[in-house]
Amino acid sequence: MTGIAATVDDAVSLCEKSKPDLALVDIRLAGPRGGIEGAELLRQQFGLAAIFLTGDSDKAIARRVSGIGPCLVKPAGGEQLVKAIRGAVNGPALASIGDWAPER
């Protein structure tokens, strides 16, 4: 683990120092730029794969992040996280939030 960033700028600073392979990104980051914009920036600048975390199971969010990275609804279990990591690093982004959302 590289660290925890509260803002996109903090995440960029961490990536410049430690060169991670993957970012776990909360969609609602503090500051003027949110997690989706931050993940796109990290991908462009550092080639990072991203997994999104959200407390909202709205399918519109999944559509917004499709093509960028898988999306997990909090609280996500270990098995879901492992699948998301494999999907983010090895394959195309997940299109449906329901595939990762916990049973409700």
C-alpha cells in the first residue's frame, strides 16, 4: 500500500513518489475534482489501473466509470475485491455495478 489520499492532488503526489500499479478510488473524493476525474488523470499520467469504491448502488455510476475500471459498492467483501483487482489489471473494465455489488 502506497498511502491514503484525500484529494486528487494528494493521489498524484503519492504516485510520483511510489509508482503504484493500482489505485482504489472513492468516487467522492474531497476537493474540486472527484474520483472519476482523478482516476482518469492517474491512468493518463502513470498508467494506473483503477478500482472505484462507492456507497451508492446507482447503475448510472457504473455507466460513468465503465471503460475506466471496475466499481465496488461499499462494503465490498474480499472475494469481490480480488475479482475487481484481477479485472482492473488483466482485462476490460466492468460494465455493470451489479456484478460487484453485495447482495441486499
